[in-house]
Amino acid sequence: MKVLVPVKRVVDFNVKVRVKSDQTGVELANVKMSMNPFDEISVEEALRLKESGTASEIVVVSIGVQQCQETIRTALAMGADRGILVKTEDEIEPLAVAKILKGIVDEEKPDVVILGKQAIDDDCSQTGQMLAALLGWSQGTFASKLEFDGDSLNVTREVDAGLQSIKISKPAIITTDLRLNEPRYASLPNIMKAKKKPIDEKSPADYGVDTKVHLEVLKVVEPPARKAGVIVDSVAELVDKLKNEAGVL
């Protein structure tokens, strides 16, 4: 079974993001970039499938600038077999990403695509669902547990009401939630081996995808500073403030 794992290069989750002075976006110059945390979980899940004998090959794909190759190398160092970089300088929206991934799926013929439920830079949470719709495949989103049963998959999903268990058939799209697993660290020997693993370079045009941006960002601003709290002397004073100042009662 072949597994395809898309990964995205984002600002490291430990970095405090700053808005550009002209309010056109966030500052990326000299900022540490890393693999999207949810995508690390999807890579780890694919590796566990391979270690258990369920999967035979793991292909990692990233879409973006040349530096996305570093993100692919991280996944290869974790244990993936090879990578595909779809190189573009354009801002890519979720639908364009899904269309590019569909082209890669048509070429690679994977049995399962595992990707993070969302990227921490835009929080769109759309690509997996769009890809499933374009392919006409089964989908199991927000997965916190994944079990293979022949040609079927048992997926435990995290939903607003709690947990939901579904059974879907292959081929399938899986999007990963935080509690699915704990990603491993790449060892030094594997980091060295990853430098020799192949990465094919493509472009959106190879898949006939137009990367024109359809969404216009008018302004990006910092969230308002949180106001300091107030210590009250009694329950009556608390109720009064909630009623007359906060307006929640």
C-alpha cells in the first residue's frame, strides 16, 4: 500500500508572529520556519503504518517556494521514502492545493492520503475535504484513531459532541487531529540518509493548475490587547459588573 503525505512549511509554532508595518501580512523575514505540526502527525502515522507492514511506500509532497525542500527533508529524515516539491512563488489557496494534489494522486496512485486537518498559518481546514470531493474518495476527517481492516478503515473522529466512529473504504483521505499520535524526532543517522533520498521537482503547470489568487486580503492587524482583570469583593459586585459593564447577563 502506498501512502501520500502532503506537508506544509509554516512559521514555527513557538515563534510569536508579528504583523508587517504596512499591514499586508505577517513578517516572514528571518523567522524560523518548520513543518506544520498537524502534518508532522500525518507523517508519523504513515511511518507507523509502514513499520506495522500495512504500508510499503511513503511519498511526501510539499507545494511552495524552494525552501519547502527543507520541510520534505525533515519528513524523509523521519523515515519517508521520497519526496515531490511542486515549486511556486505564488500564494496558494486551498482549492489550488487540492487540485495540485489531485494531479499528484492521479500520477502516484496511492491507496491513502494522510494530511493534517489544518495548517497553523491560515487555519482553513479545507484541503483534505476538497481533495476528497475532487477525487470522489471516502474521507475520514479530524482522526484521533486509525485502524486498517482489509480494504476498510475504522476512523475515530473528534467532533464537537465528543468522538464519532466511522468505517470507510479505500482509497481514502484522512486528516489528522492532535491526539492521533506523538511525532518522533529524526535521528542523526536518518538525517544524513535523508540527504540522499530523491526529491522530484514539479510546477503547478505540470498538473494544469492555475494558481491565481481569488481571495484579496485587505488588511492584517494585531488582535486587541487584553484588558486587565478586576478583583471584586463580593458576588453581588461580580453580578453587577457582569450585568452592567460586560453585558452578559
